[in-house]
Amino acid sequence: MAWWKAWIEQEGVTVKSSSHFNPDPDAETLYKAMKGIGTNEQAIIDVLTKRSNAQRQQIAKSFKAQFGKDLTETLKSELSGKFERLIVALMYLPYRYEAKELHDAMKGLGTKEGVIIEILASRTKNQLQEIMKAYEEDYGSSLEEDIQADTSGYLERILVCLLQGSRDDVSSFVDPGLALQDAQDLYAAGEKIRGTDEMKFITILCTRSATHLLRVFEEYEKIANKSIEDSIKSETHSSLEEAMLTVVKCTRNLHSYFAERLYYAMKGAGTRDGTLIRNIVSRSEIDLNLIKCHFKKMYGKTLSSMIMEDTSGDYKNALLSLVGSDP
């Protein structure tokens, strides 16, 4: 399933709206869970991981109306660590959350390029526009300008190109002649010459529709006798390589890409909790069920079994509740 189709898959949703929903008792349950000494974490998990984002916003309104306190701030003061990070992430409106993740990736020393690449390469034009709008409202600056200030060289160029959302043509029409020409241009820009014409790669990967690119990748393999991925690996390196490969992966299969992100967030020593939280929270109301199926096919184990091995306590319970039953 390529990335541009994945947004319409209702069966992909793991967190659905609760039927017979009433925000007032939910707000009261949360208030009681955090009142006095100690916190009832399980009650918080039961409410917030089993409601849709829109319902969580209503609960926050009811909480403020009934108890005169901001729900997110109260959660922050009562919870800590990774569990707090996960629960607070659930309270953001989706585009505001992604804007925050991008902002956090650029603030302070060093830039988390991987976060920026992941979000920009996997979202549609409409979503990118909403993220840019939320970013400007919340941080008072332009996302594009902040990316330009924080990155440089060809990485900066590919990120700015991705931000324009020009790949978003969902028509199934492909001009075979143009696809062949693009494949020849990519070959001429990389394998055929000493050095690499990076801008040619960037332009084609960032401005052609996904259906068109799939045909380009096929033609490229015939000409070069190797996959576009192998050429990118041999012709580029570091963050630029990661950005180009991410565009290719999202074009080929968005669900496989996110399955891979989740797998490598937990594989080996330590856990990349930021990646784990961001992808489970942001995909839970879009296509997490489909990602789970690809995860099992690709790695021979379920996403929830890996979460169980790799995390613990309330954090683990909340993640498992969001992920839902095994495929």
C-alpha cells in the first residue's frame, strides 16, 4: 500500500471513538485518579487510550469546566517519565502534535534529522499544510524557515522540497515516456558519472507522483541492473541518504515503512522512545492495524509482543492499549 492511499483506510484504525460517549464522567474519573496522594494510572490509561482524539479534547473542556484546571497541565504534574510523555502526546490535536515534534527536533543543540525526514516524507500535501499552520500558530515562526536555518546543503534542499507536498498527485495516470526519461536521468546523475548530481535525484523524488515514481523505479532497475535503493546507498550518505531512502520506502509501501520505524525503535540495546511514542500515537487513528499486519509479516513477531519485551509498567500498558489486539 503506497503512502498516498493509506489515508483512507478505515480498517486501519486501532483507537476508535467510544460509543455512548459522555465527557463529564470521564473528566470526573480523571480528576479522582489524580486527586490527593498517589495517582491511579490505570484509570488514566482506561479513559485516554480508549477515546478518540476528538473525544479527548471534549474531556479536557469538561475537566476545565468542572474543576477549573487544565487537564494536560494536571497530567504533567501528576505523571513522570515516558508514561507522562505518552499520555501528554495523546492530548495534543494531531497537527499540533506533529508541529511540536518538529519543533523539538530542531530546538537546542543538534538537530534530530530523522524526525524531520520521517514526518515530511510520509505526510500528504494537505497534512503538511496543516502542520505548517499549527507550527506557525504555536511557535510564531515559519517551519520552512526554521528547517532552512537548522539544516544545510542537499539535506536542506530535499526537506524544503518535501515540505511543498508536490508528490501528492493521486491520479493513476503515468506517462511511460516521462517515467523512462526520469529513470535515464537518475542513472545519468548517479551510476553513470563520477560523483553524483544530487539535485536531479531530489527533484525527481520530491516532485513526481507516487504512481509515477513506482514506474520510474521499475525502469531504473532495468537500466542500472540494481535497485534505486542500492544506487542511493552507494551514491549518497548520512542524512541525505536517509531522506532519499525514506521517500522511496514511503512511495513503495507506507505501512511497511512505519513497521520498520517501530521495529528499529525497539531492536537492540535501549529503546528510541520518541520514535515509538510518536508513531503509535500519530498512526493509531489512521492505519496502525495495517502497520501491525506488515510488522508481523516482516519480522515474524507481533508489535505488541515486542512492546512487552522492550517496555515496562504503566508505559507498557498504555502502549499496548493503544496498539490493540494482535493481527
